[in-house]
Amino acid sequence: MCPDPNTTTLAASSYGHLPAIHAADPVTSAFAAAIDALTDPLEERLDAMADVFDPWRCPAPGLAWLAHISGARTEPDWTEEQVRTAIDLAPRLLARRGTVAALLLEAEAVYGWSPAALTVDDQDAGGGTIRVTLRIDADERQAQRRLARLVDAHCPAHLSPTVAVTTTGAQAAGRTVGGRGGG
């Protein structure tokens, strides 16, 4: 059974765009209404497609896929908000890959570490080393590992990074990240 063109509630239906001579024809009108009934669900899905590519509106199950296609760097222990932030930052981070600016941008946006809490000493970059120190108020046990992975992700391949985390009133706990992908 074909939909009745007189009962359609579609704002922009094919029926409304028929020339006057065809609008009066019940067969043509019914055909236009049937075409609308077939294409409207497709149009609705296409309209909702933008949400799939927006990290703030994408359904949570789609975030891993969105991170993959956007080139976003994510960690398994990140919260959903951190993953969404990383996906949102991906174009800016990829444009600045291998720079201190990218490292500081991700550190602040994803981890909430203020740029003032991070010290990047790349004066010996010609010698192949770079040292990054994070100063935090709380004793965050994961900070060392997170900082090492962050630095490893943003450090140029020809440099050997050293990271250190210092907490208020504590000695610096530093270590050298061995090779690429270490941490």
C-alpha cells in the first residue's frame, strides 16, 4: 500500500515540489509520497552523520573508531572526556608533531597539567637528548608513566628523552625512556 500524499507530514517532500499539472494526479502524488517514505530514513541518517565525526556528539562506542581515523593518540586508562579531548585536538597536534608546543598542548588539554608545571630542556637537542620535568602538588603515581608516554609521543625520533616527576616536598624521580615506544 502506498502512503497517502495528503497525510504526509514531511516538510520538504517530493509531493510539494511536483509541477501543478502533476500534483492533481493521484497516481503521481502517491508515487512521490512513496519515494519520500523510502528516502526520508536515508536523509535522516545522512543528517545525523555529522554527529559521528564530532568528538563531542559521537556515541561512546564509536570513539575508538573516531580516534583511529583522526590519528588521535589515546591511552587505555583515559576517561571518555580525555579521549574526546584528544580526538578534538588531533588535527592541531598532528600539525605540530615533534614540537614542544604539541607536547604542552596535549599535557594541558588532556591531563590538566599547566604549562608552568612542565619544564622542557631541549638545550642539548644537538647532543641527542631532551629533558622534561613535571612538577605536581599531589603524589600521582601514574604521572611518571603518563609523562613518559606523552614525551615519547611528541619527541622527535633522533632525541633520547629523559622525564622526571617531582612532587611538592619530594625528591625528583627521574628516568630515561628507552628507545621509541618506551614507558
